[in-house]
Amino acid sequence: MDYEEIQVQFYSGYKAIVRPMAFEYQGRRQEVEEILDRWYEGGVDARRPEINYFKVRTSEGGIFLLRYHSVTDTWSACLRV
């Protein structure tokens, strides 16, 4: 899977990042309609930084995998076909 770095608007609560609300992908704004799944990897082992994943459906019906890399504070996405 090829991920592309993106900008994300997200809801934050007691934690820094709770859930993505919208993002820009290939020049188009995508509104998150539904979070279909969420998981993470790493975090326990210092050699594996925590990465949060969100599988989302947009208001246009697209399915995307979004990931947030905590060490670099960056988001990336790939379109699921």
C-alpha cells in the first residue's frame, strides 16, 4: 500500500488525537462520515513508536486507511478500492 502524507482535521478530547473529522487527499477535501475500524501498533517497545490507524468512509463513499505517526506528528492516507 502506498500512503500519501495528508493534512487532517481531528477531534481532540482528553487525549491529543481522538478521531479524524476531515482530511485533504490529492487536492480534495474529504469529510469522514464513519469510522469503520480503528487499531494501533507499537507503543510498548521504544523501538516501535505508536501508530494509530483509522479505516474510514467519507461522505462521498470512499474508503480510506488513515494513519497517525506519533513520533513525527504526521498523518498519511491510502485509498482502498
